[in-house]
Amino acid sequence: SAVISQKPSRDICQRGTSLTIQCQVDSQVTMMFWYRQQPGQSLTLIATANQGSEATYESGFVIDKFPISRPNLTFSTLTVSNMSPEDSSIYLCSVGSGWGMNTEAFFGQGTRLTVV
Amino acid sequence: GQQVMQIPQYQHVQEGEDFTTYCNSSTTLSNIQWYKQRPGGHPVFLIQLVKSGEVKKQKRLTFQFGEAKKNSSLHITATQTTDVGTYFCAENTDKLIFGTGTRLQVFP
């Protein structure tokens, strides 16, 4: 199993500003994943954070809006840049016990972001 | 890209009634995982199915993977108020892609 510490747990931000969300894992993992969950919706994958290389973004998400850092195998940050009310959402980081067969995903507690 | 659809979107049941959520894909799935997200919480892994036609049980929960590996179901027998939450199916390849989810409300 993996224990993920994510912070902040919630924040209220002014439009036009940026917020950086941090995730710390209690073990070394190759890949970390960042998801967005809009109110009442499913989880949408934003990007895969790879240590030692640039993050891989999913369709509809770009690095300028959601820059990601992955300085080592236990830590990652996601920044939500130039925020607008449409960015109000829950952001979650995730790791797997491995990816592929017979693995499960573990999630941080999430960051509830409100943009006003 | 592919989206895995779940039905129903919402379900309200009386405590003690059964509940089923269905997960459908337009393409063959390599595997299917199920997660439960309590209100205000994060998704928690329940189970993974890999084989065609596979059936697994966890106490009151029964999980099935279709013969064609394009659909899956989660059935809860005799629901309890602790079953409240949103149930997601997801395909796990090199990344985890979630279905649309079914929100379950149980009235005592």
C-alpha cells in the first residue's frame, strides 16, 4: 500500500492567481498521476508525472495551465495557473502499486479548490 | 478517446434493497477495477477483474466481468447505509481511466 499526503486540503483563490498543490508519498513510485474531479462528476486524468522527464498531458490539458514538477520519486506538485471560476474542482494525486495487472491505485485526500 | 459509461447515474434505495450498477465500454477492456468514493472522500479500491466471465464476491458485493470483456457489473445485496457513495469502474492500463460513476443513496 501507499500513503499519500496531499496539501492543501482546500483553498479559496482569487481569479487570475495560481495555486500549487503538493503530494508526498511514503514510498518511491515511478509514476504519479493528477486527476480533476468537477462537482458531481467522475475523475478526469490531467497528466502523468514522470520522474526525470516532462509530464505527459491528456487531451484538453496543457502544461502552461497545469505545470507539474516531479523532482524525485516520492514527491510531485501540480500548479493551477491563471485560475478562473471554471477551475473550481477537486484535484487528486494518485499512485499505483505498479501499473497494469494486479495493481490498485491509491489517492491523496484531494484539494478542494474554489476560485472566486 | 474511449469513455466507459455507467448506468444508472443515480440510484436511491431503501435500506435492505439490492443495488446494481453497470459499466459498459465500446471496446474490449484489458481489465476492470471498481472503486468506491464516500461523500467528501477519495476513491478507494475494491477489486480487479481480469478474465472473461470472471465473478468475484466480497461479502455482500458481487462483481462480474462480461464474457466479451466489454461490460462489468457490481451488485450489492441488502444495502446498508454504509454503502452510500459513488461507485466507479475503471480500466487500468498504463494509466487509470474512470467510468462515469453511479451515486448510491440509501435511506434507512
